[in-house]
Amino acid sequence: MNRHVAIDLGASGGRVALGSVEDGRIEIEVLHRFPNGGTWLPSGLYWDVIGLWREILFGLKLAGERGRIDSVGVNSWGVDYALLDENDLLIDQPHHYRDARTEGVMEALFKRVPRDRIYERTGIQFMALNTIFQLIAHEKHAPGILGKTRTLLLMPDLIHFWLCGRRASELTIASTTQLFDPRGRCWDEELIRECGLPRGIFQEIVEPGTPLGPIRPEIADPIGLGGAQVIAPAAHDTASAVAAVPASGEDWAYISSGTWALAGVEAPAPVISPKTLELNLTNEAGVRGTTRLLKNITGLWILQECRRAWGDPDYADLYAEARAGDSKGATIDPDDARFTQVCDRMPQRVQEFCAETGRPVPQGRGEITRCVLESLAEKSADVLSQLEAATGRPIRDVHIVGGGSQIDLLNELVAEASGRRVIAGPVDATLTGNLLIQAESFGSIPSGSVREVVRRSETPRVFEPKAPLSPPGERVYEPERSEGEQG
């Protein structure tokens, strides 16, 4: 029996997990959990990548203590990156995608490269946090920094490089940059040049499941991982999660539900048209030549920030209060700019939005929580309708995966708002997809059998539209489960 390790880095937390397949079913054990989040410095908001590396090594040590490990692979949120100099040293700590340095950059670039031209070439949803805008902002605020850069690596690519020494960009994570050609599945060299970015810093793109090399002996030997290979999974967390959706046929959509909610469908090729531009849909690379046509929605981040402002009450209490209460028709637009930044006044921002838009103003934790959950459900339903319009393909089932799939009330609200059956689980979709892509590459499971293994391993929960709300007692969403962190 082969044994694989998945490192899952999310915006609010990370995990190191051990997985193996036996009798056609995957068994997963989370060995180590650790917090993550932005760190403020006078120059902006950053990720503590050195701290993350320390936690990763500790988790790998725990894995090595369990016996032989055959492979290791990393996934993370998208868009963020590290810059390395000619000596492979970090030039700057990786910036957090919520850093305000990109304000106004998108509009400035459109004056040089038209918006519709960028979309036609990349098919990516316009968001100020995309790598294309971050790089331009980086050079603006630190002139000359890209000229000093030898290597750009997105977050999972950086950890792979530190583990085995190979500089490579995994396909699914590269596709989040808005500098990627989704038709050729390669870097868009013309767009890179038009943006004034140096082509030489972008690395070779490799497919999910590519072996990158053995773990460096100086890392592997002290922690018992000698002989373990680094295998690139679908390094974007949503791509790994979608790979583990236990669906069949074509009439289904997915929502990877966590800090972000990513609602989409799996397509055989990019869907880039005036309609998808109008709808601001995104085309990201999936496994086995597929495209993930989706939209990023600000997800449970809003509730996480509300909870923090309330002094971190138990999620179970918030959901019970939300179920017992009534939003009174109060809803927000989760994607309004006021909800995207770190904020100690998130409950007040929810109330301010409702007051400014002439809607009932929710009062207290229960009503605000209910307002947020109903708003996420309505937004998800709108995106599902947009996806049907863009593809001409009906959606009958909605697979909700990730940490948010544990919230029964949210699942019920999505079923009600969309009029579609909701199938919830797996909760650990990102870990499952990561591990099974490694297992497939290593020969632990037959080629093309990832979803079959998931279906054998999971018993999903089904929520029908227009069914009465279930009684309290649902499982509790834990934010450190880092599913669907970034689009």
C-alpha cells in the first residue's frame, strides 16, 4: 500500500495529511493543523511564508514517523507569488492578495491594454487581486524589483522548489494569474510583454501529476522521508477540490465553499465570449485537459470577520441563532468592496449596506448570520443561472464541497434559492483531490479513477429544494479547514 502526503495551504489555515488507498477507498488522516493569515508590516500585508515552512516541516516530520512515505504534494490558494533572486533568495516576503497596493492598477492597465483584449486572451474574471495586477503594483511601489528577479513562483510552486529544488509552475495554479493562455495551456508571452513584465521570470508549466523530483536529502533524511518524491497535484486548491467532486455526467455544477465560494462547471474547453465577459466568468485549468468555468464569490470570509468582531463565539451557536431567527428579507451583495478587506466592524458593514440599499437592517448575531448565509445562497443561485446561460447546458445537481459543506442551513438555503438538488461533501475535497492525483501519478490507483474512488469513499448528504428546514444539530464549519480559499 502506497502512502502519500498532502500539504494544503489555505488563507485561514493549513494542514498536512497522510493518505492511502485500500480496497478502492481512500483513507485520510490529518496529522497537523496550523493557523494562517495576513501579517501587517509598515509596507503592507504579507504572508508569513517562513512560518508556514516551519509548520510544513513539522507536519512532514510527523508523517515520517508513521513509516515510509512515497510522495508529497502541495496545493494552496491562487494568485499570490514569491520573487527569488539569482541566488534563489527571497527578494521580498510574498504579499497577501488582500493588500491594498493594487487599488487603481486595474483601471490604469486598461488604458494600455484594453479590458476586452485581456479577457479574450485569458478568459479570467477581473479582480484587483489577480497576479497580473499585483506584479504591476509591485514594480510601481518597489521600482526595479522585477529587474532583480530571476524566478517567480506561485505559493505551492515555491514550497515544491524548497522541497526538491525544481523550478516549475503547475498548470492549475498558473492559470489563476491572468497571464496564462487557456487555449494553448501556456504562458501568454504577448500579454506579458504588453504589461511590461519580464518573460524570463516565469517558469516551465507542468501538468497535475508531474513528478518533480526527490525531496532534498538535507530535508528528507532527518525527518524520515528519504526516497519520497515530490509530485505536483492540482496545486490550486479549487482544482484539487473539483477533481474530488463525486459527480458523473454533465448536468452538475460545484461550489467549493469556504473563505471564498467558487461556483462553476467543468467544461471540455475554455468558454470565452462576449457573454462570459459580460458575466465576468473565469476560465481556469482543471485536471485531464478540462477547464473550470466559474466565478469567485466572497464566501464565509464575511461571517468569519463578523465572528471575530463578536469575540469568536462558537459557530454552532451562530448557526442555531440563525436557524431560529429570520433575516426579515435583509440581504447583502457579498462581493461589494466593503466586505473584501480585513475589518473589525464587519457586522456594522452588513447593517450599513442594508440601510443604504433600503433593505431591512438585521439586528443581533442571529439575524446578521442569517442575512450573510441567505445572501451567499442567493449569490450562488445567480451564478448558477449565469453558468447555464453561458454554456447552454442545464444544471440539475449542485455539489457543495469543502468546509462550508458542513453547514446544513447553508446547503438548504442554496437548494431553496437555486431550485436544484444539493449534494454535500466531501468536506476534505481539497485533500482528497491532492492525494488521489498523487496516487494516480504514482500508480496507486488506475488512471482516470479519481472520482470513482471518491464515490466509493464518501456518503454524501442530499438536500432537496423546497424541503422543510431540518432541526438544529448540523455539523459545524471550522474555518481552519481550508477548502476553496481562493479563486
